[in-house]
Amino acid sequence: MKYQALLAIALLLVITTSGFGKSLSQEKQRGHLQMLRTEAFKNMRLTPLDQAYLDTYSLLSGDNQCSRFFAGRGSRLILDEFVIRLRVRVISESGVGIRMSGTFANLVEHREGIVYRLFEQAEINSHGAFYKSFNLSDARLIPDIGRFPPDTREARVLMLLHELAHLIKGTDGRWLIPDDGSDAQLSSINTQTVECKCGENIRAL
Ligand SMILES: [Zn+2]
């Protein structure tokens, strides 16, 4: 009996550990984002992603045209959920800055009344416009993001906002921008839509 109980406990531990494998790294990242927002990080040297997150967070904290487009300050909660899932990877197509893929879950942020979704995978291309302005493998310049040159603070914020617009549903029941998958032209129209709402605020950062 005693042995059986021990076995049951051991089994439970295995199940618990494997079940939390993924969310543990997400929880770690969630804690990291919380720390970033404290005063202690004010004068610290930040990674491009940390800086872009803080810039975007502060932009959505204000009452401005951009935050209103994103359903208000509550959109910061969706930004957090998105950023804690973001992973930096090498994606061979340098035209891809950030890519979300796989199945997605439809969710509701009840307190803020925001309907949103999160994709299974969200990746930043370490060889794309978030980090680079030149692609070494094909010796080509990486195109601007909207009107912002690649590998700049402004371009990174616009890239995060573009993805966030794919995740939040508007009051008309549609995602703030339509899915653009592998349609580069539609993707750039979507970037223009977001820049139209947020460009001024991004320039003022
Ligand atoms: Zn897109």
C-alpha cells in the first residue's frame, strides 16, 4: 500500500512537471516584463525586444489615437500575452520580421471586454527587420517597415503593433487587420493601416 501511494505521488509529480514545462518559461518571461516596467530598469541597457516592448506598452498606456484603435489601455494585457510567447529564431526569408503560426485560441479579457486570440507560435526573425537592415545571405537591403527604416526603435514598435492588430477583435467583430499570411502586399497595406493610426505617436516616443 505504502509503495503504491509513493508511486502515485511520483506519477503525479511527473505529470505536474511535464504539464508546466512550457508555461514555466512563459511565467519567467511574464515576471521579466513586470520587472522591466519598474523604475529600476529606467537607466538600464535594454535588448531591442525589451525596449520595443516598453515603448509599445507606454504608447498604449496613453489616451491617444493609437491606443483607441487598439481598444484602449486594456490592450496592454494582450501585448503582454503576445510578448511572453515570442521567441527569437532564424527565419530564412528576410522579408519576414515577425511570424505567428499554428492553431490559435480565441480568448476574452473579461475585465476589459476585449476579444482576442493567441497563436501557437510567435517568432521574431533574428535575420529580419527587427534586428537587421541588411541581409548577408543575399546581400540585399531589408525593406523599411512602413516609413521607418529597419532595425530602428520606431520600426520595432510598428512591427509589434502590426502583430497586436492581428490579435484583437474590433467592435465590428473583425480582427483589427485582416490575415495576411504569405501575402506581402496585404501585409504592407496592414502596416500602413497601423502606421496611419499610430505613426504620429511612434515618432513622438
Ligand atoms: Zn500581418
